[in-house]
Amino acid sequence: MKTAERIPLRVPGGIFFMILLLLSSCIPPAPSPRESLGNGRLRYAVYYGDNRQEALMKGRDWAIVSDTYPMPPPSGSLKPRLPRYLAYLSVGEVDRDGPIARALSRTPEGERGVYLSENVFWGSHVADIRNPAFRKALYDRVERDRRLGFSGLFLDTLDSPLAYEEQHPRKGAGIRRALVSFVETLHATYPRLLIVGNRGFPILPRLAPSLSGVLFEDFCTRFSEGRKVYVRVDSGERARFLEVIRQAKVRNPGLQLLALDYDNPDAPGLSRGCGRLAEKDGFSHYVSDWRLLRPVGPLRRGAGE
């Protein structure tokens, strides 16, 4: 597609130099390749069950939970209650029997035009964030979560529609732009709401100004859905994504960095050393089983780690 030719801006040399100095003072420096991306001091947990977990939540700053989690009563104190609870919100997939699917079924057009493909393993559909009915159902859910006392949102499944657009460039054209627009609108509408995105690396630098944090799921280990086993993550893949996060930190230096790994709570060991890797890069680290119901405690380092 042809674009209009850019007309160069001509500025006298002395003034141009002063402008460069002014602009450079306003742009935060990018972290050096050897510099830690964050401070890793924020303590957080992820739990998708429906039973209150007081012991797990004790001492945490943030808690990412299912939006059906039984919220504790207000503390009555002027100080913010800790942990601050972030409600799960899937912006890229819709569970077949979940609340968003039920909300869509009540609209005049139902689910028509919303579902792009199927995720058999999770029993869900990849959803089209460009669809106005889907966006409205998500906004309505956010309002419901706010009324229940949640302090923030955890935006999951960002990767699913991004992958769809990559695989179907014509049918999926505009999905990236729509996802960015959705998150920007959320932040503009609820500026005091914590918003944490799960991965979404292809658009993360653009999302960064609207986010409070990013969760790097599968930082060091992951659960293989096909093989149904826990496996290590390729270090080269992690390095590529860390570079994207570095770019996002330039856009938002206050972005909190969370790393999430998976391990077998009955026979832990695969994630040994992952916490050290995460802390080295300034991430707060958490390990759980793949269903996010059973935390895996810190593992002692083995020889050579």
C-alpha cells in the first residue's frame, strides 16, 4: 500500500540540538542487557479454586484468583487491604459453559460472529475481540467484578487471538489493534484498577502504558497439554521474550514483572533453579500445579545451581 511521502522538517541547527536534548531528557533509558528488569519484591499468588485460602494469601501483595473466589469482607481500614485481589478475565477465549458464553447467548445475535476456533483441551472457543457483543460482555463482567470488591483484573488468553491472526491474516486482520484498543479503554475507564496481562508478547510494548504488570507464564517450566507432562522451557525462547519485556519497560518503567512456572506438587523438582533465574531478571516468582490449585513451595538448589 502506498503511503504519502513524508516532508522533512527543517529546523536551524542550534534549535535542533536543543530539541534533541529536551526530548532525550524525557525518555527513560532502556535497561542495559545486564541490568535486572525489575526488583522482584512483590509477593503474589495465583489460585483458581473457589475456596478461600487464608494461609496462601497471607503476606501476599497481589492475588490472581478466579472471579468466583469468595472475597473477604472489607477491612474497614483506610489502608489498602492486602493482598489486592485481581479477578481472572479471559479476553481471548470463552469457556463453553462460562458466564461470558451465557451472556452472549442472551444477546439478539447470540454467539454468532464471536467464535473463531476451538480449544479442545480447555473446552473453550477462541473469541473475536473485534466483536462488539463480546466486548460488551467483557465490560459487563468487569463492572460485576468491581462491585464485588476486586482491585484489579488479570487478562488471560491474550495469545490465542494473536495466534489466530498470525495463522489467518485475512480473517484475523485487525485483532491486534482491537486487543490494544480494548486494554487501553479498560485503563482509561478504570485508571485506578490494577491490570495485569498474561504474556501477549507481540503487542506487549503497545499494551505496557495501560498495564500495572505482566505475567510471564511458562517462564522456565510449563505443562505440555499434548503430552500431559511438565517440561522445561527453551532458554532461547525465554531470552527472546525477555527482550520484548525490556522494550515494554521502556514504555512503562513501573511495570511489575511476575513469573509463573508449573511443576508436579507430588513430585516437585523440575522447577528447581527457576526461582533463581526469575529473581536474577527482577521477576517475582510463583510455582503451581497446572490447574493452579496447589502451590509448589520453594525448592532447595541442587549441586551446581
